[in-house]
Amino acid sequence: MSAPLLELDRLAVRLPVHGELSTVIHDASFEIAAGEALGLVGESGSGKSMTARAIMRLLPPRAEISGSVSYLGQSVPGFSRSALRDFRATQIAMIYQDPRAHINPVRTNGDFLLEAMLAQGVRPAAARERAVGLLAQVGIADGGRRLRQYPHQMSGGQLQRIMIAAALVTSPRLLLADEPTTALDVTTQAEVMAILGDLRVERGLALLFITHDLDLAAAVTDRMAVMYAGMIVEIGSSQTIHQDALHPYTVGLLRSRPKIGSRARIWVIPGRPVSAFEAGPGCVFAARCPYATGRCRTERPGLREVERQLVACHRAEELKGSVSFSAEAAISD
Ligand SMILES: Nc1ncnc2c1ncn2[C@@H]1O[C@H](COP(=O)(O)OP(=O)(O)OP(=O)(O)O)[C@@H](O)[C@H]1O
Ligand code: SF4
Ligand SMILES: [Mg+2]
């Protein structure tokens, strides 16, 4: 079998917090095949962005990692300086939640878009022509005029399209999209998602789609990984997880937001999300799980195959179909 495009194997990341190294990612393992879209879903602070930064080798100074990140079978942490430059210039690109934070406000959109091409020795006229073509691909028809404008003259949605066009300049095979639509209104969100979907089909682009929105991830990805407190707690086909989630946290996430037209009760997961370094020695979700037992609090469950997905829960089989966060939820100890 050929190597996956990207493979994480027991990736752990530790960062200096208050002078001490604290774990922010625990043993994250997943792979992305060429052309595949994987959703990375979880609440704020669960470690989604840090995972993407580890893949790009853009971790904060003094970060320590263990486990492996491989791209086409090659170790990303082991890349030499020039191999890393090559990797970022030709294979992988990243787009972010807030494009304004990642674009220089005093330079034109054209300066931003043409930069990488000019650095590669492309002639200015050819670079401009290619930039206008890329802008058309992301739904900006008047590219020539837009290249002369500044970021403040663009709406959030237009600027996100420019970020996507800039990410495509180098024809990457893998796009890391970190909450690319969270800051946009619903209509623009749908348009940007449609653009990403078209690019996947037209270019065979693989996508790591980071979001806190499980419904959105289910709609646009092939598989998804659910992250909590720096750990992947469930991974499998997006459709299966959306319909038959096994991990109590995933079930809680799915049922804790309102549905249009439904009068069903909205669940609330008790407590607050914790960071990886605040989780105890057992299951990272134990403090909020109505089904936590003594074993859950002392023994950390690893991902294991249950039904058609991988799930990190000691009680996944017995709880299947019965998880509830209502007052009647069974509490056993
Ligand atoms: N520079 C840093 N130094 C130390 N800890 C950090 C740093 N950046 C993030 N963290 C911690 O790492 C953990 C994971 O953060 P991360 O940004 O990956 O979360 P996230 O899932 O992307 O959240 P959000 O949905 O809010 O973007 C959090 O506990 C956060 O406080
Ligand atoms: S391992 Fe225990 S605490 Fe963790 S999710 Fe499963 S039942 Fe809940
Ligand atoms: Mg983030």
C-alpha cells in the first residue's frame, strides 16, 4: 500500500507554561490520504491549532514534540532547513480564521499574492496573470482591480478568498484550514466552503479542516477526528460519527446545540472544557462525563476499534445508543 500523504503517529506536544513544560497534545494519531478531507473538531483549547502548527513545524519556541509527523513517508521534524522550505513552498499551505491578522495592511493584495511567485523568479506580468486566474477560481471576478486594492478595502469574505488564492499559488497537495469560516456570516461561510469543495475536486487537494462545528465538519469532510483536552477521543467516517457517535463527549457535542424546527431539549455538557495539562491521569473527559467510573479516573483509555470507528472510552460498547446528559443520566461508580 502506498504511504498516506500525511501521517501523525502518537504525536505529543509540550509547551512552556509558567516556566514548566506542559502537555498540550497527547498521542495524536491520524492519517490523511491524497485528496481526502479530514475534519478536526473540538471545543476551544482542545489543541486543534497546535496540531496544525506541529504539522507545519510552526510551534512556539522551546516546544518539545515526540511521536512522528510524516509527509509521504518522510519525517517532517527531521527535514533539513531547505527540505522544510521546499515542503512549505510546494506541498502544504495554511489558511486561518482571521485573514486580517495574517495579511500586511499596508501592502496591496497584489503585493501579498505575487510575493511567492516573484520569489520563485516568475516574471511580474505572468505572476499577475496567474494571480488574476486564481482570484477567478475563488470567485473574485475583477481580479485586476482587486490586486491594486488594500486589505481594508475588502470584506472579510473577500479577504478569506484572497487568502485561499494565496495558499493555492504554490499548488499545494495539502491545505490546513484552521476555522476558515468562523469569522464569516452564514452566506459567505457557505460560499467559502463551496470554493474549498470545488478546489478539492478540481485539484485533488487534501484538506485538514479545523472547526468547532461538528455539523459543518460532517457536511464537508470524509472522516473526522474529535479532539478533547489535547487528545483525539473518536475518529471515523464523518457520516458514521454524525449519526452514531460512540464517545460520550462526541454525543454531547452533537446534542448540545439547537436544531432548526426541533423542539427537542438541548443538552448541556456539565463543567468546562479543560486543557490537556489540567486533565487527570485517567480519561480526559472523566470530570464531565456522567458515566465515569473509578477505572475511568485512573486509567487513560487509548483509541481502539469499536464498530466502525476508533474511540477512546472504556465503556463505549455498553453505552452505545444510551448516552444522555439529561438529569436522568445514569451515574455509576
Ligand atoms: N504559545 C503558547 N504557549 C503555551 N500554551 C499555549 C500556547 N498556545 C496555545 N497554548 C495552549 O495549548 C492548548 C491548545 O491550544 P490550541 O490553540 O491548539 O487550541 P484550539 O483547539 O485551536 O482552540 P480554539 O478553538 O480556541 O482556536 C490550550 O490549552 C492553550 O492554552
Ligand atoms: S472512559 Fe469513562 S469517563 Fe471517559 S468517556 Fe468513557 S465512560 Fe466517560
Ligand atoms: Mg485554534
